[in-house]
Amino acid sequence: MPDRVPSLGRAVEQSLVVKPLSANARRSYAYCLRAVAADLGADTALAEVSTEGLRRVLERRWGSAAPATWNSRLAAVGSFCRWAQAQGWVRAGLLAGIERRPQPRDEVAPIRYQQLHALWTRADIHVREKTLWRMLYETAARANEVLALNVEDLDVGARRAVVRGKGGHRQEVV
């Protein structure tokens, strides 16, 4: 390993600066990795970070969390470990044996088209709600993306709109 291996805290901060992450991912990674560094000691040498130490921190902090939260935190730590390994600062396999948790499948059945059509044609429902429901159904866009649209964003004739997707990326929905 190189002579100038940073401490865990320094490596975490460096990874948050150099890794290409969206704003939301950066915020989530920062929360998780800074918590891990705080628990293990920000001044701890990276060579002293062990699988068992990481397991203890993950279990203590997020062991009782929902599987999606556990998996998200494990992914952040895994990403950091792979990045630190690429720098030559840690050995491979630091998370060996720490497993993702199964996430229950969403068993909610989709609403049938006939039911939606009945909603879209009701006279007592405002056109804004009908438009929202129809756009969500037809575009498969996220609700927050559709709700953030302005009238100017719509091309009614072509039945298209440009939404700002996850990570701030612009994409066209039809």
C-alpha cells in the first residue's frame, strides 16, 4: 500500500469530493459514511478498518431499519470501500459476509384501465387531477416529476413534456 494513506475521516471526505454523485446520493453517502467514520474513529488508519468493525457499526446504526435502508447504507459503505481499494488504501473484500437484506415485493395490484378511464371521464373531478392521473398512468413518470411541470413544459399537440428526473436529468415523457 502507498506510504501516504489518509485516515478514515479524511478518506471519507475525499471520496465525497471526487466521486461523481448526484446531489441526493452525495447527501445520503455523506450521512452514512460520516456516521461510520465517527463510530470507528475519524482518525483511525484505513488499514485498521476491519470487516467486523464495519459489521458492528452497520448493525448498531441500521440493524433494525427497513431492508431498503439497510441495503442503501451497505451500498454506500461498499462504494466507499471499492473506491478506497482502487486508491490502494484498503484490501479487497472488506464487506465479505455482510449481506444485503431481501426486500419484500410490492404486492399491490395495479389499477385496471377501465377503472382509470371511469375516473378520467367523471364530471365532478377537476381537470388538473384528471391530467395528473392520466400523465402518471401514460408516462410512468414519478409523481414529483409530473407535479413539477409548468404549462410551458407541455407540448399538448405532440402529447409530450420534458421533466426533470432523478439526479436532475432532463428527459422527455410521452
